Amino acid sequence: MTDRQNKAKLMGNFFIFIGVLILLVAVTMIFMVIKDNPKNYLTIGAIAVTAIVIFNFYIFKKMVIELIVEIEDNTKMSKLNTKNSNKLEKDMLEVLESIDFLAIRRNKTTREMHEEIERLNNLLKKSSFKQVVADGEVAATSNNDEDDNFIESEKPIIQYESEYGIGDGSKKTISNDGIQFEDPNLESAVREKINKLEGPIYKEDLVDISTLSLSNKNISSLIGLENLIGLQKLDLWKTDIDNIEPLSTLENLVYLRISKTNVVDISPLENLTAIEELYLQETEIEDISVLSKLQNLMYLYLEKTLVKDISSLEELKNLEDLYLWNTPNLDTGTNSPVHKTIKKLESRGCNVIY
């Protein structure tokens, strides 16, 4: 028998001893109460119920210990059901080496389940789980690659928080799938922002991020950033990005700086109508027609771009400041269409610098 098994046996016996001792104390107290006041049923009942509850707790702990020993003695076990346990027993999982199926109890919060799935991910590196079930629903499955066994996909396992007496009762389907960032430097910046240096990043980890500065970082891809739907201010100055498609879902953005990047196409900004301040300087952007949709835009910076036509800006009734200086392709001559647009904007109180 291993040292771990011996320790488990001793702990199990200790829990039984404590449970029996508590029962004896309770019986003694009941006899004393009966002797002094035979009709004090309330006190007698309270002592009895308390003793039974505590005794059952220690019996349960003993059963857990014995289960661990049983698992160690039977490393070829193919199934394990711990659904009657309030928590996924960490000690149980640590001894599993060759098990195909695990049934666990769905927890009160999604975050607790996430933590347990993370634990399972670590466990799968040394065991052979093929399926994890939470309250009858498949929570996770691993691939069949013998050399690389890990949880490959996880289904949503909580649909209504109200079902468990938490939250505001609104319908929510929360996936346990971790967010994938294509650029490791972007992932590193997000991890630093949420103070989570390791483990999967989930959508619920990102909901409170309202500002994010990625300026002057070696970032070339924004894939994954589309999940920061609460983002209001984003600074991408002096990055290596050339595609801003992931920003198309960030409808709460009010401030965006993509100056000094490789971006040429800004069409993904079309639906970001909350934007008030937009920096596009020192890019090779030519077509800004999409900006006519951004009716809340107040401050626009187009210096050192390749813009030729600014007529679309006439649609922006709230524009207060427009910066056009050092824009070589822009013809601002007295009779040019650009000059006419500038005068029209100025007549509405917009400050145009060119």
C-alpha cells in the first residue's frame, strides 16, 4: 500500500472517530437534559439533529477518502460519478490515470465551473478522459490523439442563472470555450489588463474592460479583440495592424486611434456610430466615405493620409474639429470641391485646420 493510501486510511478512520465522539457527546447531553427537564423536547431535538448532521458530514469525508484509495487501487477504472458531491474533489482528480468518463455536478456559478474545467485540462495531460458530463449535459470532450490529450471543445453548460438562484434572471448562454487571440502580444496585453497571466480567457473575463491601450506594441493581428464588446476607448497607435475587421463588433467605442498603422480599409467602422473621436493620421487611407455614417463624430484627425475627397464629411452635423494639414493628395485650392466642403463645415462652426 502506498504512503498516500496509508494516509487516506488514517484520515478516514480519524473522521469516523470524530463522528462517533460527537454522537457520544450528544447522547450524554441529551441524558443530562432529560434528567433535569424531561419535557424539554426542543433542546433534545436540536442536539440530536446537530449531532446527526455533523456525523453524516464526517461519514461523507470518510467515503471520499476511501474512494480515492479505491481509485488508486483500480487505475483501470473507466467511469467515475461525483455528481452528488457539492464540489469537484481536487484530490480525486489528482489520482486518476486511466479514466474515460467523468460525471460532475453543475456548480452555482459559471466561474467555479470554469476553474474546474481548467483543472480538467491540466489533468488530461496525464490521463485519458474522453468525455465530461455536467448534470447529464456533455460539458467537454477530448480528442483521441494519444500523444496530445486535451479538452477540445466545451458546450455551454449554464443557460439560466435564475435556475440556480443567482443573477437577475435574464437568459444567458455562456460558453466555456476560451477566447483565442491570434497575436501573442495582444493576448499578453489583455491578460495584463484583466490580471490573469495564465489559464483560458473567457468572455466574462472581458466584460468590464472599457479602455485598452495597445500603442507602440508589436501587434499585427486584432483577432480576439471582437470579444471586448464593452470597450469604449481603444488606442492602436504605432502597431503593425493592417486589418481592423475585428473592431466591427465594438459598437460602444467612442474613442479610436489607429494612427501610424498599416490600415488602408476603414469600412469595418461603418456601424460604430458611437465614435466621437477618431485618429487616422499617418496612414495610407484614401477612402473615408464610410465616415458619413458616424453621426456622433466630433473630432477627426486625417493628417498625413492619402485622402483626396472629403465630401462625405458634410453629413457629419456634430463635427467640431477636423485636422487636414500635410495631406498631400488633398486639393484645397479656392475653386476645388475640397475647399467648398471646408467652407460648408466652417459655416456650421467646425474648426478645420489645413
